[in-house]
Amino acid sequence: MDTIWPDSLPKSKGPKYTVVADTIRKSIENKTLSVGVKLPPVRELAYRLQITPGTVARAYTILTDEGLLQAEVGRGTFVAPPKSPILDDVWSRQLHLRDDKYEANVSLFSPRLPDVGQVALIRACLAKIAQGDPRMFMNYPTRDAYQSVRQVVVDWLSDLPLGVLTADDIVLTHGGQSGLCVVFQTILSGPKPVVLVEDLSYAGFRRAGELMRADVIGVKMDKWGISPEALDHVLRHTHAQAICVSPEVQNPTGGHSPLERRKEVVEIARKYDLQIIEDDCYRMGEARAPSYRALAPERGWHVSSISKTLTPALRVGFAIAPKERSGDLRRSAEYGYFGLAQPLAELTRLLLGDPSAQQLAADVRSKMGEYVRVAVNALGGFDLNWDSDIPFVWLNLPSGWRSAAFSRAAEREGIQLRSADEFALRDGRAPNAVRIAVNGHISLRQFEDAMLRLRALLDNPPEQISV
């Protein structure tokens, strides 16, 4: 190991544990470290590099999970023998996997997050759970048992302007869509309730409303989100009970609503006693203005998840009601599904409560930003709406293209993306635009290749406009 660490930790961008892991990994790959070599104890290497023992331990854990190192109780950590080709294919040590056997095929349908260390952390948390209290695997969920989980969520959300928030306000859900459904179950009443959405909006709003037998009505929007004038007009002619909005990251356009626009919406909502449901699942960066729950504590509902910050695989989300409706929301969840399975709740507590979790979310955000900038470099000559903290870009198509035709042409090139039609109501009108999501499961080179293929299509529209 002395030949690997001549004096100090190599200078490199990124967390120190990844620098340590990368250095050891490269030394194994170039045979500087051969199979069976024993690595220094964690504290010894930490002292030598002037970093914390936890940083070295985490690097060792990552490499052990990858199969490059093996830990033997009482003996230490050693360079592991190479895996068999079959196991290497199944347990790839990188999440940059091809979508299928053809490297050119790329899904840009929905955002896919890169693995910057969260897989190793999730595995470590699952290992702790497996050795945990056996009652966790045998009892029904109880609210009191989840108090510590909800407090961890409050801490996780502490940088958001959500108004007064305590652990008793948090309802754990199976992802953001589940959170939206449980909020609808709490708010909507009557045989045919009415729900409002923006003209272009997340299709899950419509589907959740339809599950509740609601009429879903679109409201005109502009670059700042819902139009106050259009909202007032619709409310004069309907008895809508709720409106769904995404003021931080409007899906699919990537726009946001500034504070003044939010205040206008609140004023109209109070005039007509309208509940405001804020979907905050796509925000990766800092909030730009107070949430609707903070601006209108008596009618602001909030839904979020970890799907765009850590992983969508666990299906963990949070729903938050106005203070006086917290009990109603809690009962809707308890009557609907009792609560998260106790092992999943415990995984949520360990994952979000880990000291590295916030840094992992920041690393995911940074890495996704690299992909966004690649897209902008390739497509920036066109009408593109983007932000490095948003995991997709919105492309207004140039003359000669229709969104459906462009989507089909892209698919023939092996690229899947979403047409604007998928975000419009069934009787609504969609612009000639597409949403291109970031796929962090593939390399930047593959992603750039996909962007260049899209640019070639944009530069060469068909001679006849098709629909």
C-alpha cells in the first residue's frame, strides 16, 4: 500500500471516500495490488491520509460490495479473487448498464438516477435490518413505532419552507403517487368531485383523480404556472375541491412559479375555499419560494418522495396536511394500508438518518447536472427549457416537426422520450414539444451520443409534416 499512498490523498473532485475507493480500484485493475494482498487497518490508513476512519471504512465497504475486496473477521481486509464471468454479468459493479443488448437503445422516458454510493448504503442498512429486532418482522405497523422514522423525515425536510412541521404531521406513503392518492382520499367528497390541474401536467394527477371518480379539468397556464385569471374563471363555473400544482418544478415544462404568482393563487383559493395540493417530487435543488403549505397553512397540502434524490426503487414518499387536517390524512393512510411495512420504515429511518445521506443526494444532483449540460451542449441551438437541478429538459420542436412524429422518429433511432401529448388532458391541446429525461444508468458518452442523434433528427425534419 505504500506505493499507492506515497504521501497524501490524490487530489480529485468528489467525496473523499470515492477518491479512496477509486484509487484502490485502479490499483487492483492495474495489478499494483494483487489478489490476497492485505489492506491496512481502517484507522491506520485514515491516520496516514489525515482523513476520518469513517471515510476509509466507507470506501472499503463500497469495494467489498463490488466484490473487489473481502473482509475476514479477525484477520482484516484483502484483495478478493476475480468473480466468474457469469457473476460479473449479473452483479455488475457499476450502475452504468445498457438498457438492452443494443448500446444505441436509450430510454429517456423517465429520469434514472446514477449510483453515487446509495446502493452500498442501502445494502448496509438492509444488513442491519436483517439482524434487527425480530418483532419488526412479525407485528402490524403502529403509529408509535414509527415516531422515530417520522422525526428523521422531518430532519430530512428541514431545509424546506413548509411552515410549522412536526413528526406528527408526517404520513409515510409508498412513493409520491401513493401520497397523492391518499391526499385525494382525504380531501374529495361527494359522488362526482372536481379536481383542477394545469393544462400540461403530470399524468398521475389525472389518473389519481379518476380513481376517485373525479372530473379532472385543465386550467390555462403560462410560463409561471397556473394562470390566476383562468383559475378564477374556472372556479366561478365549477365547484372544484382541489387543485394540483408543481410550483418548484413544473412537470413537464421545467418552469416554476415565483412567490408573487403563488400568492395570487392562494388569494383565489381562499376566495373559493379551494385546497392546494403541491407535488414536490421533481425538485432536486433548493426551494425557490415558500411552499403553499407555508403560504396557506389552512389549505396547503404537500407531497414529496426520495425518487429523484436517492432512489425510486424503495417507493418511499411523504404526505403532509394542513395542521388541522393532519388527523384526517393519518386516518386515510391507516384505513387504506395500515402504514409502510415495518422493515421498509426502518430502512427509511436508517437511510435518511445516515450522516452521508444528504451528501449522497447532493452527489446525485451534481451528477444529473452533468448529463443536463451534455444535453444543452448538443441541443442548445433549439428552443430548450432546462435547469441543471431538474432531471429533464423540455424541447419545443422546430418548424417541420410534430411531437408525435418526432417521438416516433426518435424511437426508430432507439431513443424513447415523452411527447407533450402525454401530459395534456384527453380533450386538451398539446404544443409541439417533447420531454427528454436524464438517464444516469448509462455513461455520459452514451447519453451524448443519444443527444447528437436527436440533434441530427431536429436538423433534418421530414419533407411532409405528419401527425
